[in-house]
Amino acid sequence: MSGIVGRLGGVLGLFFCIAALTVALAPPAGADDGDGANRFGACLAAQRSGQILLMIDESASLQTSDPDAARVTAAKYLTEQLARFAEDSGVQVEVAVSGFSDQYRNVLGWTTLDESSLPNVETSLDGFRTRNGGLDTDYWLALDGARSQFSEPSGETGGQECRAVAWFSDGKLDFSPRGGVDKPYAPGVDFSNQAGVDQGVAAATESICRSGGLADQLRSSGIVTFGIGLAPEGSSAADFDLMRSIATGVPSPNACGDLTAPIPGDFYLAQDIDDLLFAFDAFSTPGQAPLESEAIVCARVVCEEGKHRFVLDRSVGNVNVLATADGTDLVPTLVSPNGSLLPLDNRSGGTGDLGGVTIDYSWPSPKTVSFEMSNVQAPQWQGVWALAFVDPNGASGARSKSNIHISGNLFPAWDRDPNTRLHSDDIDVPVTFSIVDGQNAPVDPEDLLGKATYSATLVDKDGKSYPIVSDVPKDSIGDPVTMDLEGVPPGGAIMRLSLAITTADATATNGRRVPGTALTPRSVDIPVTIDPPVGFPSLGSKIDFGTVEGSGSFDTSLTVTGPGCVWLPQEPGAQVVAAPDGVDGLSVTSSATSAENCVQLKEGQEAKLPLTLDVPNEANGVVNGTVQVMVSPPDEADRAVAVQVPFTADLQKPLNTSNFLIALIVALILGPGVPLLLLYLAKWFTARIPARALRAQQIPVTVNGGSVLRDGQPFAIRDRDLVELVRGLDKPARRLDLGGIELRTRTGLSPLGAGFVVAKAAGRSGAGSKSPAMHGKTPDARLPLAIHNSWFVLHDPAGPADRATVVLLAGGDAGPQQVNSLVEDMMRHLPRTLEELRSRASVEAPAGSSGQPPAQPQSFNPFGGSGPAPGPQQSGDPFGSSNRPQAGDPFGGQPRSGPPQTPPPRSGPPPGNTPRPPDEPFDPFSR
């Protein structure tokens, strides 16, 4: 019994360590050039949604370096500004909050940031005021936790391509000497003495900074890092050299990682609360860097030399200002275009009015004031504004500085024909660019009162730029131009658009003409695929093996479209750019290795290139890299060209199922399992669809490249769409019928997290709009419990590859704007979702669609199982998991001994090893 209890303690310790995940946030005074914030902002502007992880140090040194918890004040200021940014720009932003020290601990999971959720986010941050007793400052655990956090399911926006982590720390990578410490990157190291600590620091640094190490894993996954170091007066800035190198990729003095382009992120160094506020403010409006200025402090009255000026016109939608000065007891004073003054002197904050412009202000620190200006239609909005700090005692010599955020919420856009595909070596490709607002509505450039210029550049997979237009004046924006793709290699690329706006000139109160304010250029990075030349096959944009457990061989496929021949040669092998420790020798192979055994395609035919990932050793971490796929026209192998296709896989060490089963049984028998049972019951009780009016519409669609068509035309909502209410939601529901589609709630077998909804339709597989999007082997669409204002897609894998049915779920109170946002989200993500669904669905038609016997009636299982009704059943899974495991392992583990057997040719994933989407973490209970 003592042996079992000992194993139980170890397993439960492991279980609760795995259960802790998340992140934190920050930036300060000595800042880099902000390329990371610009890159993150350009992504948000294109994708219209993103995630930012706040990762906050909890080490004991904070008791002396930050006794007043300035980190919390600054982080709360950041979330307030991000919430305003999301509302003003129409971008959906999710945040998560975590802490790190000698472990990584999630405090708040992914939460859509808006006015209603902001208090909950700030409450989570307030808890860090007393979380300052950690034993280590473990960078490795922090970064690995951040990597894992982005694999967690998100609440609203699904799996994101725009992701950033804001990482705050007050010191260097270090450990407190003590025994009994086991670090995953330093096995066997004795941390009980300084020599062991030094060895641990070296091991962590090597694992983070080696070629393809943890830093490169984050960078190759597209995660932007904002590092904020708090170095109080008397401390050494050199303590943050490693942190700076991790965040920016710039040697400080030593290099960290190989992937330094594009710029991985930014780093800020702060000495006090005011520095911290300005650091966080630097990326509080991603892609819209604030206008920075410095001036003197005026003695007794506002003076010209002390003014921070900015010029507004009615194309500017909102203004946010953060300003500080050297001394306390100073009075920041706002000056309107007609010379009226508004002192912002109430340290408790307040609201004022200048010529109809509403001013809301607060004092996040004794020296720093923050205010927002609103009401663009006010008489005094347009003209020359200024802010000045005044010393009422008449002292001189102090300095002031300000960050002024001015946004018109205008974005550059590409009016792309939905049927247009871009081919390498094409010339004179017609393109038209335009301007849209935060709701994606077109804006006439002539309506802008000031100046505007437009630029567009294509950036290929290697980072080479191909200018299309440069500094086009506003009266020419919208004119058709042509794009030359000669020499542009096939593969992924970025269409980088930039819009620079200068507000209209104005006249000051003294009659002097004041030039308009040049706003920070707004950039948008639109992902595009450059297909091989006309007459060659086209390829899917990415190979995704999903989440793979343990070592061995794992199958997936790449969608290819004819005409022509496609194969993956044995040489050169896969180029791995990032991978966890201990997986040297990883490879990607295919049964189609040459022109003689390639995948042959007719014109317009779609097929699958079978692919196998061979993982030599178990590991935790992400693998990113590229493979060289060969394509050629029909019967012209001598004209073959190589296309670099990225691949990714999330490696997970499998759970020790025997240990876990013993732990679970002992816990339930001995009593401590009672709280676990209560968690199960609470989760089951709350796993219901909210009682709220719901409208649903099933719409057949065709996906043509990156476009969604309805009856051959670009998708659009019609007058008779979304008018019927779904029955059964007069109270919370566990099951709904949508005209042949069954929606049923599930909890999954984990007692943690939220339940979900599975949408099943006979003969069709499905995928939801939120991540994780799929459930089970079919797979079926997976949705959040709050299904309102979401969508999912149904598809017959045995039918035409481009045909599907979209199901829109709109809340009964959703207005036209919310419905349009729902449709835009569907049109943006459906092509990729359908591609992933076809890759995951088996080539065998679902039961009932091709003469196979229909599935047995499903019995209700509150824990997410989809087992058959009473009667003879397969053995092996006492929990009713929807993915049947291999014989002998009730948890679905894969055999580990012996060489992998070569499977028969197929295009779908093998039974028992269904790849998970990249945003779905390993859960031993939810197979």
C-alpha cells in the first residue's frame, strides 16, 4: 500500500503541475524601436482578432524591487487601454494572465477583453500585489508555459495567428539554492549549492537559446514577445541582457536563438512606476505607436515652451494621452483650439468639458496623468490642442514628456477579386487598394481633410520585398495598378499595406499656421499564397500534424489540386527550425517520393499527398520547419519546381496511464476524491446552452481558393436569412435540433475547464469556428456552450472537396453589425477550416453516407462519450470516449515497442491517432 501511495503522490503532483498554465505583461523607458509592436498591430489589423498573454514575475525579490506593486498598476493601465483599442478599432482581443517563479501558474484563462470583462481581468491582476514569495526567477518555465498557453482553447476568437506575450520580470534568470529540485531542462542537477545553481542557469540558457531552442520555438510559432525589465535605481541593467536577447533577438552581448527576422519583439527597461506606465503604453495600441514629445514645465501659467501640441480634424476618431513630469504637485493643463484651459488637478481623477469635447482623466501615479478625449462632433474638436505641465509655485528646470495616441481607425485594404489566384511568374496582375474603417466599411479618400499616402509591398517567404506602389497620394488611392510576380517563389507571402495620414493644418490662437499632426502609419499584413506557375499543381498553405503523443510515426496529408504531379523527395530532408530538447533525427516522409510514384492530378482535381512524421523520442514542445515539395505539369517531370511548405507539430509526452489509474482509484476510495467528484458534478450541471433566443440558418456554400461563394456569387446574407428562432431555449438546454443537426452538450472527462457543444449530422463531418474546432474521429463540430454568434461547417468527405454547408448561429438580439461581424469571421476562416477538416476526416464516408450500416443510437453520456446504446459494445474505454483506443490501453495510448508498421495508402489520419488542431492541448480525458 505504501508503494501505491508513493506513486499516487508523485502522479498527483505531476497532475496539478500540468494543470497550472498562463502568462503576464509589461514594457518601460529604455525601449527598443517598437518593431515587435508594429508587427503585432499589422497582424491584428488584417486578422481582426488576436491574443496577448500577460506573464508576471512572482519571485521574492519583488518585495524590495517593487514593494508598492507598480507592476500591477501598470498592467491594469495596459488592459484598460487595450480594451479601448479593441472597442475603437473593432479588433477582438483576448487576454490571459499567468505568474511564474519556481513554477508557471495560470491565473486567468483566455478572456475576450471588453467593458464587461475588464473588471474580472483587473481582479486577476490585483492578486499579484501579494504574489511575491517565489523561490526562483525561472525564464525557461515562463517561456515554456507561454508556449503551452497558446495551445489552450480560447473563448471567442478561436485559434489565433496574431499572438503576443507581455513578460514582466525584475531580475535575471536565477534560482534559490535548495535540495529536492527537479528541472526538466537540467535532469540530475543538484541545486542545493551555488555550483549546482550555476549549472542550472547554464542549462536553462542553453535550452532557451540554442539553435531551434525554446526562443526559436516561440518565434517560429509567430508569437511576438514584449519584455519589460524592472531595474530600480542601484540595480544593474546587465541583469536583463538575456531577457533582452530573448525578446528582441539582438545579441546583448550574447545571441539567443537563430530566428531573428522578422524582429521577434521589443524590450523595455524601467526604473519606477512612471517608466513602467510608459513601457506598457508603448504597445497598448498595437500598430499605432504613440507620438512622443518632451517639453519644459511652465512656471505658474501655461507657456508656449511647455506645450505638447497636436492637431486634430474630424477624420480622427479618438485621442488618448499619457503624460508625466519630473516633479509632484504639478498641474497638467489641457488647452483647446480657442485657448480655453482645463486643469487636470484632481488626483482622484474626473471628467471635464472643453468646447463640447469630453475629457476623462485619471492619475495612475503621483507624477503621471492619463486622459481620453471624445466627441468628434464637438465645435472645438478640430484645431490645435496642447498639454502643458504648470508648477503653481513658480519653480523651473523640471521636464515633462507625453505619449499621444491619435487614431482615425482607418485601415488600408486590398480589394481582391475572390476568384483571383496569384501564380509565380505572373505579370501585370491587376490590383486595387482602398481605405476602410474599423467596421470594414469603405472610406472615400477625398473625405479625409488632411493628407494621406498609400504604399503596398509583397514580401515573399524569404523576406524579400517586391514594391507595388509607394507613397500614392490620396487622390490616386483606388486607382487600378498592376503587380509583377516574375521571380517571386511559390509559397506563403505577405501583402504589406501602409496608410500614412496627416491631419489638416490649423490656425493657432495667435494667428500662426500650425502644420497638421503626422499620425503613425497604419500597417496591415495580409497572408497570401503564391501558387506555382500556371499549369502546375497548387498546394495547401501548411502541413499540420496537430498534437502527437509520444514517439513513433504519425500521419497526415497535404491538400493538392491539379493539374500535374506532386511528390516529396527523400532528399533534401525536412528542415527543422525549432524543436524541443532531445528530438534530433525527426523526419517527414511520404510514399510519393518521385515523379514515377507521384500523386497524379487532372485539371481541377483535388487529392492528398500522404505524409508521415517520425518522432524518435518523446518530448514536450513544438516542432516547426519546412519540407521541399516538388510539383510539375502533367507528363513534364523535367519542368518540376520546388515549393517550400511549412509544417508544424505539437509534441506531448504521454501520460503514465497506469500511474494515473491507480491515483484516480485510490483518490476516489480514500476520500480525497470527493472534491474531484464534486468538480465533475459541478461541471456537468453547468454544461448547458444558455437560455437565450437563438436564430440559425443552414447555407450551402462553395469554397474557391480563399473565397466563399453562395450560388456562385460572393457570400452575402439575404433578407430571409436568420429569421427563424430555434426552439427549446426557453430554459438552459443540453440538446437542440437544428433541422437534422443535433447539438448536444458534453463535459469531457477532465473535471477542469468548461463544457462544450458537439454538432452531429448524419453522413457529414464538421468543424466549429472556435478552437478546438473538432471533436471525435468523424470528426464532429465542437462549439462553446455559449453558441450564440458563432458558426460551424458541415462537409461530406466523400463528396466534392469545395462544397460544404455553413450553419450560422446568431443571438436573437444580434443586430446587423453583429451579424456582419459573424459573416466576416466565417468568410475569413472557412477556407482554412475546411482544408483542416478534410485533412482530419477519414477518406471513408461517415456511417450512413455510402451504404455503410448506420451508427447505433447514441446513449447520453454527460462526460462527452458517444458510445452506443445498451447492447454489445467494444471494450476498452470505461469513460465512453468518442475515439476508440487501440486494444489494451483504456486511455488510447499508442504501442511503444517495435518498429512502426507501414499502413496501407490513405489520405486521412490513422485510427487511434487523430491529429489535434494546433490550438487543442493534450487532455487524457477528452480523446
